[in-house]
Amino acid sequence: MCGRVYLKTNLEGLLRAFGFAERGQVEGLANQFPRYNGAPTLIYPLIIRDVIRDPDLFGPVFVSARWGLIPSWARDPKPRPLVNVRSDTIATKFRSSYQRRRCLVPIDGFFEWKDIHGTGKDKQPYAIAMASGEPFCLAGIWETWRDPATDEDIRTFAIVTCEPNEMVADIHDRMPVILHPEDYARWLSPEPDAADLMKPFPAELMAMWKIGTRVGSPKNDSPDILDPID
């Protein structure tokens, strides 16, 4: 599972880091970043494949979306929107989104919790990022849901998860699908199936460290969330 992320890079830095994508209409999110303890239901910048030049020139574009997938056919957002979707069932359970609405989710890192005693009551949080410290992209899918109460179109997304690599396996049985930069274009492409991209990212390119329990509450959103502990 991937239920919490962080973006220590501000929005302008994120737009520069992924400069292959058009800036779109995300400048309004600037005052929301950096975000050191990002939870579901909040709005994030995504990269999707969309029209960049009328009438039919498509390419990567930054857009904003709410974390928590709501299918377009849903009458209301309950039960809870989906934070994650599994790589092994995405092609059947979310066929349309998987084939037509894949996205990149730029982040600096994510959090995971290790169930120390197997009881679910005593968990140690970890921060996980690239060993280089650079921002990177998770694989996601997105949908547009029309709120019947306001007649507003709301874009939502979920993060794709897969089996863990040997590093993450020490603390959890799932990890988000992390894409190599050379695979960004293919994940966004209209190719209907990109199953071979949904695999564990090499552990040797990543870093993981213990952090304090303050990360457990999204209300705690400050740089010291990422401080390592013994």
C-alpha cells in the first residue's frame, strides 16, 4: 500500500524537474507545496496525456487531481475512494482507466509502516525515496467524476502498487510502482497494456530510513517529519 507521500520540492521546482510536460493549469497549487506529509483527499499535480495543441496534438501536461479514485459511473464517492490499485488486477477491475487514463504522480518520497509485532498496534514508520534525493514519478490512473450536487467535474487518481523489492519487503508486502524516466512516455502513451512496467523498482537505487511517529497525523506537516531516528 502507499497511503502517504511527501513533496519537499516546491511546485516551481517540480515543474522544472519534469520539464518535458506542459505546465497546464497547476500554478494555483503553488501555495500548497512543499508538503511533507501528504495524505489522500488532498489535491496534487499529475502528468497526463492530453491535448497540448488544438485540434489533435497530444502530449504530457500537468494537471491537478484529488488523491482517491472515484469511478466516473459512481453516483456518490462512498464507499471511500480508492487510494491504491493493484498491478495484478488493474487490467480487469479498472480496464478503461488503465488503457486510456494512465498518469504520472511526481513526488520526492513516500512513507510506509512496519508492523513490528504483527498485531497492527505497534508500527514503525519509514521514509522511502531515491538514493539520489531527486524527485521521481509513481504510476497512477485517473478518472473524472461529476459531482451531482454541484455539477462539477472532479479529476481523481489512484497509485498503482506491486510486489515489493528486497528493501521494502523488510517492512511491507506492497510498494508503489516507481517508473524509470525512460518509461514515462510509454506509461502515458495510448498503448493499451504496459504490464511489464508494473514491477518493483531496483532497491539499490533507493534509500529507506526510520522516522518518528509524528508522521501518523497528516496535521503534522513540517520538514522534521523526515528526520531519521535511531
